[in-house]
Amino acid sequence: MERDTPIFDRPAIVWFRNDLRVGDNLALAAASRHRSLVPVYIREIPSPARPLGGARAWWLHHSLSNLSETLEKFGAPLLLLSGDSADLISRLAEATGASAVYWNRRYDPALHDADSTLKADLQARDLVAESFAGQLLHEPTKLRTGTGTYYKVYSPFWRALEPDAETRVPLDAPQSLKAVTGGYGSESEDLDTWNLLPTRPDWSGGLAEIWTPGEAGAHARLTDFIENRMQGYSDRRDIPGVDATSGLSPHLANGEITPAQILEALKTAEAAPADTTKFRKEVGWREFSWHLLANEPALAEKNHNRKFDGFPWLDNEKAFSAWRKGLTGYPIVDAGMRQLWQTGWMHNRVRMVVASFLTKHLMIDWRKGEDWFWDTLVDADPASNAASWQWVAGSGADAAPYFRIFNPVLQGEKFDPDGDYVRTFVPELAEMPSRYIHKPWSAPEQVLRTAGVRLGDTYPHPVVDHQLARDRALAAYQQIKDAA
């Protein structure tokens, strides 16, 4: 947009949503060209989006608090409002005399449609309404295969995207901002009244020990990863007992850092090409998930592979409860589920193991697992969560074949050979010898007694036999395969 004095001499509204940062924020950069601006975050009621889970709500509170402090220092306090976003934005524009409204795009289809409606309404009232990219490296509704369809297989998707992945240089934060004088026509709400934090009980203690929500926390984590854990990433990322991953997923989910900023920082990493390549592909998998959601709005509700609509899922609440609580009797599964509850996060390798266990050993619908992760993960986003669950279940795009059934014992022995991960999150097994820690039921009674383990008392027997569960799952898969 060319600089037009009448427009830029009037205030601008910058609407923060899933972009809780001041660096590499194209909407904020556009608004900062105006004489003054109004930064606003709206708790949308009613919301066109799926309500946040408890862990994401906890993170949002702290991230908004961090952003508010940052904007205050920059000279333009954050306005917090609740209600219908279209109505609030319109009234705010009228009260402040704003000439423009800027925001960064959201790619959840329901939110995208709501934004398109609002943009048309604002433009009809002779206001500038402009949206910008930033959450992703690509526009998921525009990247297409040679036949004009969207990509359903990751490898060709990444080959198509990667050459252009670094075409946009991330923007620096503005030097300063100037707030609108004379008030906004609305008082900012108290963040504490939004009740985003858990009470009675407050289960967030473990989250607070691990995470530092906010833009500064995101960049500190990125720097720490590049300097201390990037080297060897391709080999160590699958070992849950060591701190070898970036931990950037919740910061990305809340828009505190952009993928463009991450790729830019990788250029200075002193790591082997294999490590950098592998990490870039992980960033690419996130892009692929959003590509799928933008083109499949019901990704969290409907099977991508409609053959699975006839799958004979089991309704076993007792088994589902054991899985949620980390009491399945399979140590690597239980460690993962307890890590999730304690920290709001789970190692990616273990996510695959616990998801496979739920959908294949217990034959419980992947949607129930997706919903539990949505409530408990600090990095839950509508694209990665749904796409990853469908991938493991075998019903998704480019999915692991259904007959790929992770053996939880072998997975534990391969990726947690000394039992460090299990000992951390399943402390009742801490004294078990490594050779038995992933299959305590196979240990001699004397070994169990020495380790202080009483199966069925201090630690449960397996809720299902692996081989029987595998045979049952394969028979169910054959059933829908024959019916297709």
C-alpha cells in the first residue's frame, strides 16, 4: 500500500490473534507506519474456532501478559476485549477514528471465513482492511500439485515448498510505537477475569517449571537449541530420555516466533548438514499439517481415508482411562502419558507410540485421543494435532500403514535402552534393572521384590496382551479392507 497522508495521519488498529509477538509481525509493522495505533486482542465470544484446551489456555494467559508488558514498553498498551470481533473492531474504529485495520492471517478454515467476512464489511465502510502472512512459510490454499490439487503426500509437498521457504526475510521489531490519545472508547479488561488459569486444583505447576511462555522465551529457547542441542539432532531427536529437541512447538502454536525466524537462525548454526536438514523437515511437517487442514476443514472430525468410516472402534472407557492416566502396564506408554500430564508436552517419538497403542492395541477411536491431546498439550494446534493422530491411526494423508503397529516393549528398548525416560516419569519402576524395565511382568519375582515392585499393586499388569491386540487390530483392518 502506497503511503497516503490522509490514511496514515489517522490511527490504525492492529488486531493480535495467533501472533503474540512484536518481531516479524507484518500487521504490526504496517500499523506502525500510522501516526498512532491501537493494539487489541479479542477473546471472541462466540468463537468460530474450537475452544482452547486447558494447557493452551494456561499458555495464552502468560503469553498475553508477556505481550502486554512488551507493548507497554514500546509505547502502545494492549487493549483486551471480549465479545463479537466484528462488532468490537467496528466500534473501536469508530471511537478512535481509525482509517485501517491490520491483522495476520489465520488458516483454520472457520477463522479464515470469519476474517474474510469482516474484511469485506470493513472495506465496504471505506476502511483499509489488510491481512498478512507470517504463521506459515506458504499459503496453503495456493500451493498446488501439477494437476491442480492440494498435496496429500509429504515428500513431494516439501520438495515443492523448500526452494521458496526462505524467500521472506523476517522483520525486526519496531523501534517504538505511539498509542492513540484520548482513549479507545472502551476500557481494557483485566486478564485475570478471563479465568484462563486452572484453579481447584491448580495442575499447572509442572508446566511453569518447564516453560517460559512469550516471545522472549521463544527466542531464548531457539538460541539454546542452536547453541547446545542442534549438533547431533538427527541422531538424538528420537531418544526421549535426553533433551535433544527444540521445544519450539508451543511457541509456534501461539505465534510467539515464526518459522521464517527459525530458518533464518539456522543459517548460523554450527551443525552437521544432516542435523539442519532433519530439523528443516520437521518445520516442513508442520507446514504440511496446515496444508491439509486448510484443504480439509473437518480434519479433526472425519477420516481422510473414508475407508476407516467403517472401522470397528471399541468403546472401552476403562482402557481409555488407564491410557489417559498412564496406567496401561506398558512403561514407555505410561511414561509418555504422565509426561504429558505433568509438563503439557510429550516427546514426539513417544507421541507416536502412545497414539499407536490407543488406536491399535486398544482399538479406541483416534478422535478420542486427539481430543485428550487437545486439552493437555501446550502445543496443541488444530492442524498438527489432527493430522498427526490420523497419520498414526492409518486414516490420514500419507499415513503410516495401519498394519504398522508399534510394539511398546521394543520401542522402549530401542529408544530408551537404559530406562532413563521411564525412571523419570514412572518412578515406581526406578529401581528395576534396565533389562526388565520395559517389560516388568517378565522379571523374576526376586527382581521385582528387590526393586520394590508389586505387579497389580504398585504398578499395573498390562491392560492387553501385545500379540493378541496386534492380531485383533489386523483382523479389524482386514475387515474394512475387504468391505472397500
